Amino acid sequence: MTPLIFYDLAGSPTAPFFSPATTRLRFALLAKGIPFVVKELTYLELRHHWCGLDKPLGVKDATAPFVQKSDGTFLMDSLLITPWLDEAYPDLPSVILPTAPLPIDTTTAEYKAALENVKNFRKVHAETSIQSLLAVMPALEAKLATSDGYFFSATAPNAKDFHVMGVYRMLASTDPEGATRVFSGKIRDWLERMRERFAVGYAEVERRDPVA
């Protein structure tokens, strides 16, 4: 299988990965089991080399993440890329509906409902400040499928879990003490499950974080 090229954001080659959006896609790729190569971008590189209708993405305002497919074309926006992964690789586990039988049929009512559920979850849980996150954590805890499970189900995470990991990544890369305050209790336990499940592919990201 030809690896996808995944473009992620970092302040410099040694700076932390901080983007919630690119984190969501990284976890989707890891969960899907697709081989991928990471290419790091700074904001300066993104603006100078990727923004413009004459550039490879063909858009005025480029944003990360984006991927380069095996045919050389590009796809931008984690909300578009994530369901595309299920369409392009139907014989691998779904990142939207992990319980879907293989090959994945993205046209079923159940799949479409799961995708809408992910979109709504992202809209509701779009907080960024520590104070707002602290305020919503009890409600977020209540949305865990089980106390020892994930947001999708007791046994499998999906794009909702990847969204929350994006929130954590933003905090951990800039304010590790704040991340520890916000992600406590059951949410901390969930975080440890995610770390363990995706140790191969995510541990390298955390190695670049500042120390609390």
C-alpha cells in the first residue's frame, strides 16, 4: 500500500506539534492502519508555499492538515479527509463507525448518522480556553460510553475521541500544567487508554512537548 503524505504543523523541526485539526487526522490515520509519512510545515511555509490558486492545493487560503494521495492529488480539511479514508480504504476499520462490517458502506443510514454525530460533537465541544474546558469537563465525562471505554463505545474510539485528543494536544503543547488540570479524573483515565492504544505513532509526538 502506497503511504499517504500527511502534512502536519509545528513551529520548527523540534517544536511541539500543536494543531488540534492535524491531531484529529493523525489519530484517524493511526486507527485506520494506513501507512503514512509525516511532512512538517511551519505557518510561514504554509503561507508562502501552499496558499494561492496557482499552488498545489489550488486554494487561496491553505490550512493544515492536508494529505497527498497515491495519485499525487491533495485533499485538505480533517472533516473531509476522515470520511474519505473510509471511502478510499473500505477494507480497513472505519474511523467514523468502527462497528461497521467490512467492506465499509458509507451510504448506509447508520454510517451517515454516525458521521453527523461526529460533526455535532465537534460543534458542541469546540472550547479552547482552560476555564471553558474546566466548565464542560463534567458533561464531557458523562458522554463516555462506559467509565473504562471511549466516546464512541466501550471498546473502540472513533473521530469523537480524536477530536478530544486534538483539544488535549493544543493544551499539552503550550501549557502542560493546564492540560493536567483540565484532563483529570475519568478523562485522564480515557487519555491514558488513548495513549496506550496509539503508543506507536503518538509517543513520538509527546516527546517534543514542554515539561510541566
